[in-house]
Amino acid sequence: MTEFFNTGLSQQEFLEHYWQKKPLLIRQAFTDFESPISPDDLAGLACEPEIESRLIEENGQEGAWQVTNGPLSEDDFARLPATHWTMLVQDVDKHLPELQYLLDPFRFIPDWRRDDLMISYAPEHGTVGPHTDGYDVFLLQAMGTRRWQIGDKPIHDAELLEGLNLQILAEFNSDKEWILEPGDILYLPPHFAHHGVALNDGMTFSFGFRAPSRTDLLDSVVNSLLEHDMGKSRYTDPDLVLSEHGSEINSDAITRLKQLLHQSIDEAEPILASALGKFVTDTKSSLANIAQESLADLPTIDEITRQFDSGDSLSRNLYYRFAWAKNEHGGQLFMAGETYCLDIHGQENLPLLAENSVIKRADWQHLKKDVPSANLLCQLISEGGWNWYSESN
Ligand code: SIN
Ligand code: CO
């Protein structure tokens, strides 16, 4: 049994009793925690044009709850008051690979459910206001202290303050309140109202998860049906009976439509894994420019062997999302919204190709025994999914 931090709960028990169900405060999840990045490092990231960032001022020059989207400039920082603002930077786990170790305690939750590590810095009184999020989040206090107030039930369709570029609850009643110190974590399931206010200069690391919407998933299933030339049968009504009106869409028509939709989902069964895999590995639009930097010619198996022999290894592109699924023929690897197939002999290589953070010479020697798996790695390298690095760097 692997314990979930120091909670006394196994990871499985956390999933059973808390995940997507109720909040959990974990005191000293990381003992003696010291933030691996400074507020200045974070401000530097917020000034980078390709990095998604925001500044939220409770009393901005242009009104209450002013949002300034990054890249932030010297001028933005120069005009800031001493208190009551927050700077937030998304996807820091990808921009700073050295922070990947922070994700390790969460890797028992499927990778493809994870969105990013967002880091915020706020001086005293800094807050983004009371709000709900549509996803699960682990809020790690990384520096300074912050007071968190939360509601003890999820709220759907909450009323928001009008006329803002920010989603702030019009009304917030706190049921529980804690002061978080560095190393403490507050887990919140989706839709639980929360309000965090910095009591002094501090940073919060938000490990955010994501969950595709029904319409997005349906859209992906429909696209997969179209790609596979499936779902072609038409609406039928051999049970049609006389109706008083010519233009009415009556309840029988709706029943037939529902049947047709259920049948379409049944028909899609063989392609559901690929519809989901493609959707959840699609590159986040805000990262598309950085993610694709490293496209290369298709290398041969011999070229790769030589590169491993020279001491280089491969690291997985953190900007791409990967997933895999087994099936009766072998399996599928999903990378950046594309599907790649392996037969039954390659099935065992799927975790190495899609999950490992690095591939080393010994892994390659094993992988090469299955030529389609080796060829797949060649293809993934050419498409930027794996990048060479030298151990000496
Ligand atoms: C923050 O870090 O200020 C906000 C994090 C959140 O509420 O999800
Ligand atoms: Co939030």
C-alpha cells in the first residue's frame, strides 16, 4: 500500500473517499518545504511571450478586479501597489522540467487527467477572489502563509459578479477556514467554492486536473466515426403512424432519435479508445507554438543506435500529451492528438514509449527487439515527441 502523503490513507483510499467527492487538508504533505523557484523567477516567466500568465489586481487603475494578460512588462510591475494583487503563471511544470518531481506524488491519478502546475505569487492581501473551478485541484502552499476559506458543498451554476473578466462569486459563505503554511496542501474537488488570501508574501502551487466536457467528447466520437467511415446508417421510421399535423416533431420522432444516438455509441465501441485518446492528448492551444519546436527528419534505426552508443539519451517532450490503450490487436499510442498502432508484440512497449520520462541505451536495446516498436520511436522522434540530450549537460 502506498500512502497518500502523510494522510494515513492509501492512494486507493484517497481515491475512494475524497477524489471528486470532498475536500482534504493535508498538513505538512511536503515536510520542510522550500519553494524551488523564487517570486523573481516567476516574474521572469510571466514576461516571456510564449508563457501564459495573468496579473489580477483587486483595485486596479481600470477598476475593481482588473485582469492583465501576459506577457507582463516592467511597466506592469512598476505600477503595482504593495498589496492586493496576484501574479499567476500556467504550465510551469513544462516550462521548468526541474519541477517535474513535484508531480510524482500525483502520478497515481491518470496522467491524461492532469492539466498543469500553475504557480501564483501574491503579496499581503493578494487574492483572485472567491470562485469555483470546474476541475480538481491540489493547492500546495509553497512560500508564506495563506488563509483559505471554502464552502463545504459543491455549487453548480453559481451567480457571478457581472462585468468582469474574472469569475468571482457574487456571494460566498465560508464553512471552513484554515491558515496554510509552506508544505501544506488543500485538495478541492470540482465546484467547491474557495477563497485564498495571502497573509504575507507567498506562493501557491496549484496542481490542476482537467475533465473533458460531454460535448467535447461527443464531438471527438463523431469525428472518429467520420474518419473511420462509420455511423452512416440513417434515421428510420418503419413504425410511422398517421399524425394530425404535417410539421410536428412528435415524441415518437424524439424516441427514434434517442435510439439512433444510443445505437451510434454502440457502433462506435471499437473506436472509443481512440476518440478519447486523441482528444485528451491534443496539445493545449496555448502551448502549440513551443511544443512543436523540434521537428526533425525521420531517423533510421541505425542512426538512433549510433546516437545511443555515443552516450545520448532521449527525454519525453513535456509539452506534448501522451496516452496509450491496449486492444486485442496490440495497442494504440496517442501523442499530440494522433494515433499510432502497435501489434501484439509491441504492446508491452507502450508504457516505455508513452510514459517514461527518459529512454536510455538499455531501453533501446530492449525496444529494438521489436522492429515496429523501434520504427515507432523513430517516428515519434521525428515528430518532436522525444528529444536527444546528453548526460554530461
Ligand atoms: C491562487 O493561487 O491564488 C488561486 C489558485 C486557485 O484558486 O485555484
Ligand atoms: Co481556484
